[in-house]
Amino acid sequence: MVPIMADLQLTDDVPPVADDGVWLACIECGETFAPFDAIRYTCDDCDGLLEVRYDDLPTFDEFEGSGVWRYNAALPFEEGVTLPEGDTPLHEMPRLKDDIGVDALRVKHEGMNPTGSFKDRGMTVGVRVAQEVGVDRLACASTGNTSAALAAYGARGGMETLVLLPAGKVAAGKIAQASLHRARILEVDGNFDQCLDIVQDLAARGEAYLLNSLNPFRLEGQKTIGLEIMEEFYADNGEYPDRIVLPVGNAGNTAALYKCFRELVKAGAITEDQVPKLTGVQAEGAAPMVEAIENGYEDTRRWEDVETRATAIRIGNPVNAPKALPGIRETGGTAVAVSDEEITAAQRDIAGEGVGVEPASAASIAGLRKLRREGEVDSDESVVCLTTGHLLKDPEAAAEAGNEPEPVANSTEAVLDLIEEPSSVTDTVRRQVSKATDAPLVPALVAGGLGVAYLYRKFLSKK
Ligand code: F0G
């Protein structure tokens, strides 16, 4: 076990800088700061990551209402700039559960937030803090979802928003959202990590208030994902889930969930052995967290070249790694990389149960399937997979993964002719092939053979 350098212990000592029981603490050197007296994102002394701390941590019976602000006893404000957000479904996935082979499987679909991703939970708190510290221009770097959420919440709060996006690498739905919510959109000839470097520079020069997940207040909102999962899973099952599997990009959510669990343990709401194992999934082409877990690194090493179809997690320098790596290790979780093909197959699998998610979200199911196959996840485990963004965020990826529309002549006869044929042969073949990663090759080949036979018959009938 690697020694944990970051100090993530929650102490009972309330520093004199605390304002109404809230303060900021550096996770590297322990320095504390008043929460709202100045704008800072990292430690003044050592540049370490900051964490929001409270003198009083609530148990479950102190929560009331719904959505993110149900949990205001665990947040720095009573209410925020709201649309409203949170209270997302925890879907059962009966067929997928049997197929993957676990005792229980739920999908927490964060795509059901107002702008279609979990980022709304962070923004409802983050934009409220922006009002508190008195800024008028908000900014972020983004692979897309953060920019959509920032634009919407900024608009709601009456503030100007500036978003820096990696040119050509952001899905259409996300740009459309940022654009219509009146963000100023700058497309940078570079990747997400380079956009974030620039936004951090702008923020350091006082040009804008940074609302990436480096901002510790955003993670406060995102920790409510964990609170909802724990409450709802317990209400349905009488116990907490053994494991939470989530896609990882900048590792903000991983850090936020770990904070949620540390606070619940400190409050006495759960015991340490009730903390779910945090399990991160990255795309093979952008997997610095997996590399760090596998090699026992204290921090990630920046990947300069990243590529994946799951553009939301096309990230090579996860800024929250110092908070997230201990979270994965201390909870007994792990991290795994999946291929783009596995991500696409998982996107289809989830869609087959009626739930539409974008590629990055499907990484959680792809990762679970892989870990189960490798025996890292046991068949008796209860698992919650986080799906972070809605299918419509990336319509192009959905169309590529889904069935091809079939042209047909304008007559009932022609439609009848067509639907008499085995409907979507390409789809059946594709499904079998997508499962070939764990299913024996034979059924896939048989299905493939049937597909070829069908196409040949069609070819003959046309002659
Ligand atoms: N899933 C989706 C759909 C995302 O948009 C992101 C991050 C993640 C997962 C990864 O979450 O960063 O907390 O580990 N998207 C950011 C953005 C980077 O700019 O929208 P994380």
C-alpha cells in the first residue's frame, strides 16, 4: 500500500478562519482559509488542492426536501442558483444484471439533470459561491458538459460565461447548449488539459471565476450523488451498495464521492465497512488514473496525447487525482481501462434496457463487465453504475452505435415487404459481435453467417 500523502482526515478542530462553521483546508499542507473572503482555488502556500470543511456534519435524518438542496445541511448554503437539479433515477437493470452476473445492479442516471449531466449539481453550488464572492464573469475549460451546465446556470444567475473547448472534440449537443444559453465559446486548437491550463491562467489574473472541478465548491454539489445513492439504495434494499463504478475524466466525481463517504463516516451515519468500493473507469486512450493505480503512483503522470470516442473523458491530466486516488485505494476499489468498442457495446446494452446515455457514461458498465469477467468483482456484489450524461448530448455517437434507418418506398406494400424480412440483421449481428468479448465466439460467427446469408438472399432477390 502506498502511503497517502494528501491529508484527507476530517478533524474536530475548527480553525479561527471558519465562517459560520465552514472553512477551506489544503489537503497537502493543512493550511486553512476563510471560505469567502477572497477568491482562491488552491492553497496560497503550497498550491495544493483545497477542500471545504464543516464544524458540523449531518446524518441522514437531517435531510429534507428533494434534489441537491435536500442536502443543504451538508453544503455551505441553504439554497443555490437552481433549475432544479438532482433527484435523478436509480434504475434497475434486470437483464443486464443477469448478463453481467452480479447480485444487484442499479444505474444512477445523471443524464436526467436539467442540462443532461451531473455537472448541474456542482454548478448550483458553484454559481451561488460566485455570487457570494461577487464576480460577474464565469469561466471553464470543458470537454462539453461543464460548459453546457456553466452556461445554463450562469444565465440563470445573470452572469457572463466564457467557455474554452478543444476544437473538434466536443459533441454537438453540448455546444448547442452552451451556445443557446449565451456562453462566449472559444474553440482552442488543443486538448482539454491545455484549455484548462489557459483558464487557470485567466483565473489567476483575475479575468474570470473558474468553475472547473478544481474549484472545491463544485465538488460539494457533486457529493450529493453519493448521498442520493446511499439513501435510495438503502430504502430499496435495506443495505448500502458494495461498489460504485463511475467514469473518470478529471476525477472530480471520484473525489466528491470519497468526500461524501468520509463525511458520512465522521458523522456516524455509516460505518467504515459500509463505504462502497470506489471503482473508476477510463478509456484506454486516456487512462492516467488507471496507470497511477496499477503502478502505485501518488499522483498521475500527464498524458500529452489522448484519444477516445468518449470525448467527455478525453483527459490526460486529472487535476483531482490527489483527492481521488486515495478514495479508490482507501475504499478498496480499483480502476480499469476499457476500449472504445467495449464502451460502444455497453452504450447499446444500457439502451437495450431503455436508458439512453452518452459514450463516457457507458464506460461504467463496460468497466463493470470487464472487472466481473476478470474476477475482480464478485458475483455476490451489489453494484451501482453511474451514467453521467444523456444520450442526446452526443447524437452522432448514438446514431453510429444504433440501428441504421432503412429507406423505403412510399407505400404500405413496400413497408410490409421490408418488415417481413428479419428486421435489423445488421443490428443482431452487431449485438452478437459486441458481446463476443465475453461470449464464446461461435454464436457471434453463427449470427455473422446468418447476416451474410441474409444479405446474399437480398442480393439475389434484387437481381
Ligand atoms: N462523464 C461525463 C459525461 C463527463 O462529462 C465527465 C467530465 C466525466 C464523466 C468525468 O467526470 O471529470 O468528474 O472525472 N466532463 C468534464 C467536462 C471534464 O468538461 O464536461 P470527472
